[in-house]
Amino acid sequence: MRERSAAELARLVGAGLVGDPAARVGPDVVIDSRRVTPGSLFVALPGEHADGHDFAEPAADAGAGALLVTRQMPLNIPQLIVPDTADALAALGRAVAAEATAAGMVTVGITGSSGKTSTKDLLAQVLAAAGETVAPEGSFNNEIGVPLTATRVTPGTRFLVSELGARGIGHITWLCGIVPPTVGVVVNVGHAHLGEFGSVEAIAQAKGELVEVLPAGALAVLNADDPLVTAMAARTGARLAAFSATGEPGWGDLRVWASAPTADALQRPSFMLHAASASGPEATAPVQLRVSGAHQVDNALAAAAVALGQGMGVAAVAAALSAAEPCSHWRMELTERPDGVLVVNDAYNANPDSMAAALRTLASLRRPGGRLLAVLGDMLELGPGAPDDHRAIGALAAELGVDALIAIGGHAVDLAAGYGPATMLAPGREIATEAAAAWLRPADVVLVKASRGLALESVAGDLARTPEEDGPR
């Protein structure tokens, strides 16, 4: 945000102000005292394991310009006092976004059961070629992440990209009330959070809230290969952009598709990007992605549709996609060790759709003389069908020719039941790491994946280091 007086900030969030009303605060807004910059606003959020108020003093010592708190702290620093700091952060994000939108900034909202973070990362880098772009760090896609991202907007920001997660019906509508989108993207509808929603149809209902809030003249970008997403076209009055990895969509004011897909040795896709609309002839340009997995083609097409809808040319979009680097950790992150072992760290999160995509990528990464190992953990929040879903993933690993499976978590036995008796059951991350390290040899490929709650990124990180780096085992 632009630098503001403490009095202006208090007015924006409805706070009582203690301290100098003329004090200058900003431009940064932070929720972590370790990220305080001179003049920044420190928001003391309550947490599951810690209260942000406990870090108010370190924030002040680090140079914060003001505190957003629920009670006055014994510190000589301007303090904005509110009943709820999360609500106040949402109000601040809403105000900053509204100010920038009134000045011409374009707001993009992205949702989907899987792939929304990868799509966001690609889109942010493509749009940056056309103007200053603000996008979330990692998966900041909730009631904290959306407004916090919005506060990073500056007077020069041309595009604000919001990633929108959903924990229930109405959640996306609420998030869109903070940053109302002028472009809405639905990547797909799958089984993520099935336990919370009860059915895939309910997930589709929640994801489709994004296109329902779009105003006339806005753009809804929909996956033409996903029937549940395609059906959302009837739920919006916005213009429609359809994207497809299987051929030209049969509908849409803007149609974006891929042809001639191939992949390199690291399974980074190449394809021909096509775009057509009623206002002009078809245009094409080649794309060579720097991210791995066939599913990344869908993500790239979604990003391309947004950029094309903002007036970028096909050649410029293709060039920006081809230059885009992976930028969110633990999502198909490939590390080749000096001894030739390839570690695929996709440990950020997991659901049946993303797990299947990761296993297919693992199978395609097999090298001559090498074997495939999967270290898999629980897919959380799947509801009563979770045992069957885990057995199906174990069976898919066997079907794809994965040579060994190390299973960890409460559903390890279900993964094993699907894969077969050769599964290694690990009681914890340390044992899983030791078993994988002992099994791996040069030219092997190992995939590490589970839901966020299992924190398997530590396993992947340890495996990415060669034994020589770790010392004797």
C-alpha cells in the first residue's frame, strides 16, 4: 500500500488510535515480526499456537511504524485498536484494492481443486510482462492471505492476482468481497476437501461462486475439458473464455487451446498455443514450459487466456510462459543430486487428482537403468471415502510400474492394500527418510507427496542431499 498516516489507517479499519495520528505508516503490512521493515504496519493475529500480540515488542524494536492490535500494548508506538485484527486486515485489504481498482487496476481471482497455485505463479509472471503485478506468495488463499496480498498493491500496480481457496459454501463469495474480481478463473473441480463438502457437486457449487460474482463485462475463464467447470458458464453474465488441452473448445468469446504436446527428459511440456475469438483470426505460437508435469499445460492455458483477455498478443504470452520459472516451493520441485538420483518434491499438498497427476509424472521420468520410488502420505479431508481413495492411489502406483512404495500416515495401510505386499510402512518421517535413502541408487527417481499436515517436505529435503552431504548414515 502507499504510505499513510496512522489516522487514515485507523479510519479505514474502524480502529481506535493510541499515539501520534500524523505518524507515517507503511508501505509494508506484515503478520510476522521477523518480516518487519521500517515503518511497516504489524498486524497481531491470534494463532493456533501463538498470539501475535506476544510479538508486538519485537516488531516495534525492528522498526514497525504502528501496531494493529485488539488491546493496548505497553509500547511507545502508534496502535490501532480493534475488536478483531483479522477483520481489520480484511477491511484494510478491501480499501487498498478498491482504491487501486478505481484507478484502473485489474483484479484476477483464481480457484480450483488443484493447480491454482501453479496457475497463479505462471499468470503472475506472464502479466508482469505487461505491467506491475502483485500475486500471493505461496498459497496465500484464505481470509488472511487474500487481504494481506492486496496490501502489497502500489499506485503503479496494474494487475492484482488473488488465489481463492474454499472451505465451504459461501467462502469464495466472502473472499471476493475483499477483492472483487474483474477476471475469474476456474482451473478444475476435483476431490480436494471432499470430506468438508460432502460431494464433488458441492465443491463445484462453491468454486462456481467466483463466476457468479463477476460483473457484466468481466471475463470468466473456464476449463472446457472439465464438465463441472464448463457448466459454470450458465452461472455468469460475464464474457466467456474457454481453454482446453485437447483441442479447440466449441464455445467461448475467447478460445485458447494446445496442440502437438511433447515433453523433455524432465517432463517439462512443449506445445503450440492457439487462440481465436470472434474479433480476429486464429493466432499461434510455440511454448516450452519450465515446470514439470503434463497437467501444467492446463495451468498454462488458463494463464494464457487471462493474459490474452487483457490485450497481450499470443507471441508475447507464449514467450512469457516459456520464460516463467517455478516459484512456489514443494510443488513438482525437481532436484538432481550429483550421484544421479532425481528427487521430486511435491509435498505441499495432496488430493486424489493431484496425487494421480504426480504419479503419472513420476512414471514418465523413468531413466535408463533407473527405478521409481514413491514416498506417499495421507490425503486429508476426504471424508468417509478416504480408505478407498488411498487404496486407489496405491493401485495406480502399481499400475504405473512404480518399483517401490513407502507409505506414511493414518492411511498407510490403505495405500499398501492398493499397491501390494511390497509396500514399506514407515511410522514417521525419519524412518521414511532412512528407508528411502537406503533404497535409492544412481538414476533412480523418487516422488515425495502428501497433504500439508504430514510435512513431508522435510523428507524430500533430506533426500535431495547426497549421503556425502549428510555425513555417514
